[in-house]
Amino acid sequence: MYPNFYFIFQDWFGIELPGFKLINSFGFFVAISFVVANLVMTSEFKRKFKLGVLGSGEQIKVIKGAAMSQSDYLASGITGLIIGYKFLPLLFDFSLTGDNPQAYILSTEGSVWYGMIGAALFVGINYWQDKKQRLPAPIEEIVTVDPSYHMGSITFAAFVGGLLGAKLFHILENLSEFYRDPWGNIISFSGLTFYGGLIVGGIAVIIVAKRKGINPLHMLDVGGPAMMLAYGTGRIGCHVSGDGDWGIVNTLAKPNWMSFLPDWTWAYNYPNNVNKVCNPFLEGDAGYLANYGCDFEQTPYLVASVFPTPMYEAILGVILFLILWFLRKRIKYAGVLFGIYLMFSGTERFFIEKIRVNTIMDFMGLTQAEIISSSLFILGCILVGYGLVKKIPVSNLGTTVD
């Protein structure tokens, strides 16, 4: 489909812009998912702060009009150096990336001269901005901020923990693939397991929240709807890029109730998929092609159409988010909303696995995702029960706040 924005502009507008190969479509939607999650969580933090369940706020010292520190100048210079070193040369010769832009980005290749230009440019811009806002005598103020002030730290923890967890779980699930090409698997923008990101990213967020004095149950309730929306948004990236999270081969006739929809909503062959796979069959399938039996260069699409499961999950993710968003003001006790999120997430993923390609584990013939999704459903039930027993109120005002 569209592994990067180059293919989007080529297909939609007939324009070839080689520089757009650097904008990976999967990575773009992952970034969008973090943005929408950040917006939802910020909104919920502010609402819960008004309800009085997140304390009275934190007082911080703000200095207005002070000169920019040397460390800030150094950081901007390093940023400009990296951008200039890696990306400015591509403005004049994009062929430097070869056929693998991400490998070029993570390599040591670049231009020292352009790096120095980038560093000087960034430092100069920051110096100009610094002079504009500087006051003859800096003003020191004490301001009260709500927990949404810490969204930067929370988002960063979720990003790093989620990325590491998603990549780690994928590697553990596909060790043979990792052994064939360790470095290629590590730097690849495909091959990310959602539940790995959820588990490790969730742990990282809880640790940061506790350090900031935020009750873990309230933190979980803030994050539940946001994670569901982020999941749905991220799955759009899986579908658009064709990252391998598609379904099994679909030879069934399209149902009548879907007759008004395009054929690809029932069975799709993912042309130009980012994994460069043309054989969708699993070993043992009736149509299995030994040794992959096809050449992606000759057939840049799946030779048999599959269920477009990422699209189904994207739609379900948005629908379940809307339900959670509706319920959040109607639940009385902390932890219950996140428990419902876990039950929704586990149920959705368990059943989508029935038509989705995945690695079979050695435990009762189940996939890793089926095992984890079942565990999350059970954990969600336990958390709902715990919330109803502990009865930690979601409001100290006796009412809800919009």
C-alpha cells in the first residue's frame, strides 16, 4: 500500500518526491497516536484535578525574561549538528540513502560541513529568540500547576517503554527471524507487538506517575480511553503501510451485508507493503508456497488476498474509545474504568486473532496475543472487582465535572 509518503504522493498526485521516502507511514501514525493520547490524557487530568482527586496541585518556580542557559545553547547546537549532518545532504543527493532510508538514518554517514551549518543555524535562531524575550531584570513567580503539567514526562516514558516493549516482545515471538538478521530487526520500523508496548509502556508510566504523586488507579483511568484511541490510530498505520499484521488468506465470498463496501474491506493484497512480502500463506496451509515461492520485485503484493484485520481493529478501537469516553463520567470508583478497558482490549484482540496471522506458541496451540489477551481480560475483571470493593471515589465533590 503506502510504506512511506513517497508512495502516497506518487499514487494520489502522480508526483515523485524521493525525500518523502524518509517519512515512514507506520511511524507517522504511531506519532499521531501519541499526539491524540496526549490530548485525551491532558483533558482527563484537568477534569480529575477539578474533581479534587489529584491533590491541590504542585507549586513550581517560573522565571520570566531570564537569559537562555549555556546548556540550552549546547543542546540546540547538538540538535542542529545532527539534523545538518544527516539530513541537509539529502536535499542535494537523496540517493545517499540507497534503498533503505532508515538504515542511512541510523548509520554514521553524513556531512560534517552541513552539520556545522545546521548547528550554527539552530544556535543563531535560539539566540534571536532569547534576545526577544529577555528582560532587564528577570521576574520570578510561583505558580500552581495541575498534573497535566507532567504530560511531557509521562508521554516520554510511554514512548520509550512502549517502543522497547513492542520491539522486545516481537523479537521473543519471532526468534528465528531475529537470528537471521539481528540488526535489521532492531532498526526496522515494522515488527512491533502491541501488547509488549502496552505492558512495558504501562509500567513506565505508572512509575513516573507515582514519583509525581499521582494515585496509580486514577492514572490508569486517565490512560485507559487514551490508549484505546491510540491503538485504533496506530492500527491505521499498520493497514496503510502493510506491516504484516494482516489476517489469514481469505477465499470466502464477500457477505451480502458488506456489498456496499469496496472489495478490499473484505479481502486485500497489500501492494507495496513495507515488509516486502508476497507470500501470505503459513506453512501447512493448502496454498503454501515453499521457500516463499514468489519474488516481491516481480509481484509487489500478496499473491492471495487476506483479511484486512488492521482496518477492523482501527474501527473497533475508535468505537471502544467512544464507549469508554461515555462511561468515564458514569463510573463512581477509581480503577473500574481501566478494568473495563482491559476487558474490551482483551476481548477484541482474542477474537481478531481467529482471522489474523500470528506465531503459534507451545501452550495449548494458542498465539502469544491470545494468551496475553485472555490474561488481560481476567486482570480487567479482577481490577473492576477491586475497584468496587475499595470504593476510591472518582470525585471529592460529589458530582462530575465536564
